[in-house]
Amino acid sequence: MKKLIILFPLIALFLSLKSQTTEYIYFDKDWKSSNAANANYIRKMEIQYEKNHIYFTFVDSVRNASVISKGQYSDYQKDGLFTYYYQNGNIKREAYFSNNQLVNDLNIYYANGKIKQIISFSGSGFKIKSYFDEQGTDLVNKKDTLEWNYQFINSINQNKLTISGQLINGKKEGDWIIKNGDTLVYLDKYKNGKYRKSTNVLKSVTTKKPFINNSLFIPFYTVKIEEYYQYLSTREGLMPIYGEINSMGIDSNGKTINLDKKTKFFGGTEALYIILGVNLQYPVLARKNKITGKVYVEITIDENGIPIEYNVLRGLSNDLNNEAIRVASFLKYWQAGYVDGKAVKSKTVLPIVFNNLGVINE
């Protein structure tokens, strides 16, 4: 007898019993959320579930080719070694985290693989331990006075900021500043290595909390991915057992807007799951390899309630992603969402569950 896979909302509970799964999330060239078909950057996650905890390692890459970063999380907190790479494959930086905070040493390298500098972190503070020129000379220990600077990008707009300051006998001295291009933005004042005060230059506001802290040494896209991953996890919690599917409207400029009347599947969520359960076919290789988990399919629905586009926002293996798109295409009949009494285009994110425990009728 042909195998049937019955998929009901409660089967999602079985996922927590699975010890490990592999998932993928997708981003465009600006690190904005994308889909499997159009992604420029891909994050692969090996996720381990243990009681009420979640642990996962990740690899970020350019279209699953050149690796740009690796690391690990414990309960969504950065934990352990994070490694970032140049395009040539050499290590760009190595950072250590505990409870989401930079700790110990941050090692930064030249593109040729030679060590460039070592920055030590404790709490929100940092110390320049070593700064090597390209010949391998440690300028911190050789020079009594050293002008130090560090450039970083803090947004998808590629705004380049520069931290700079003076080291005297290895200790921070005088004004340590942050510039956005040529514009002075923040200033931290030090005396003989001791922090004194800070100034928001643009607002002419003085504070006792330094603006230059360890968060500035974390690449911005690492934080953007964390925000997006947590957003997807939140959306999962919005999926009801029965009732309306959570959805958002799309205005004429392509921006998301809140709906006055949510998009609905005809027959309700119960009918939706029955259709998925009847039509879902577990790919043979994925089942053989015991690949389980969820594929998050974004469905775009037009003003007439007709599905016009399907995209994988967070996926598993390619065969499972393709099957999720295929089975989602059986959901043909929707009531459009409304804003101010007018039907509008909308999007909904639907988790499709793949679990061997759902296979019956061998």
C-alpha cells in the first residue's frame, strides 16, 4: 500500500523528541531575509535539542561555496569560538564568547594569514594586547606611544566607522573616538588606562558609560542573522492549532503592513492540515537518512485569494524543501486579507513538518 504521511498540528510536538536536525536559512546580498532560490548567503545549522535547551553550530557561506564564518550557540546565546574568514580561505578573526559576550582574546589576522592584533576583553572593556605590523613586529611592546585604529561596518548600508586612540606604554590615554567617515560621533576619555567619561558629540551629551565596547567588534551581519532567526522562532509560536493563519499584508511599494482582516484558508486550519497530510510524500533519501524537521514556506496570496508565489525561508535538505513547496501548492483556496475594507496582497509563513514518526500504513 502506498505510504501516507498524516500531518496534524500536534505532530510538531514530536520534533522536540528528535535529538538533532539540520536547517538552512537564506539571505540576500544585503543580509536581508531571502529564500532558497535567490539567496546570496546561506546559513547551515546543526541543531541539537536536549530537554528544554537548544544548541546549534552554524556555517555561513556564499551560496554554499566559500565559507565566511563558523560558530556555535547555546539557547540562542553565542557560546565558544567564532571564526571569520577572508575570501581566500584564510582566517580573518577568531573570537571567543560566553553567555553572548566577547571574552578572552580576539585574534585578528592579515589576509596572508599572519597575526595582526590581539584584543583582550573583560566585561564591556577591552585592552590592546598586541598590534603587529606586516613584518611581525609587535608595535604595542616596541613603541612607547602608538596611534591605534580599527575600522568596522555597522549596517547593511556599509557605513564604515573607525575607532581610534592613543596607547602610551600599552595603556589607553586621552580621547578615544568613533568616527562615521570624517564625522566625529562619540568620544571616550582615558587617563593612564583608566576610563573617565564619554561624550555623544552629535548631541553634546556626557555620560559615564563608554561608547567603545565589545559589541562593536562583532560583525554586524552576525547580529542581523540572530535577529532574523529569533523572528522565525517567534512566528512559529504564532501558528495556531485551529483558526486563522498568521499573515501580513503587502502594500503597493512591497512593504509589509498589518491586516484588518487576516488571510484565511477556506475550511480553516484543520482542513489545511488534512490536505497537507493526504498529499505530503516523504522523500525516500531523506527518510532513509532520518532527516527530520520543519521547512518554513512563505506563500504570497493575491487580492483574489489566489496563491501566486511560494518560497522557502528556512529549510532542510533540497529534496525536503522541494517537497514542502510541492505540497504547499495544494493549498489553492484562500480568502484574501483586507485593509480599510479593501482586499490586498498578503503573505503567510507556514511550517511544513517532516518526521518519520508520522509515517503509517507501511
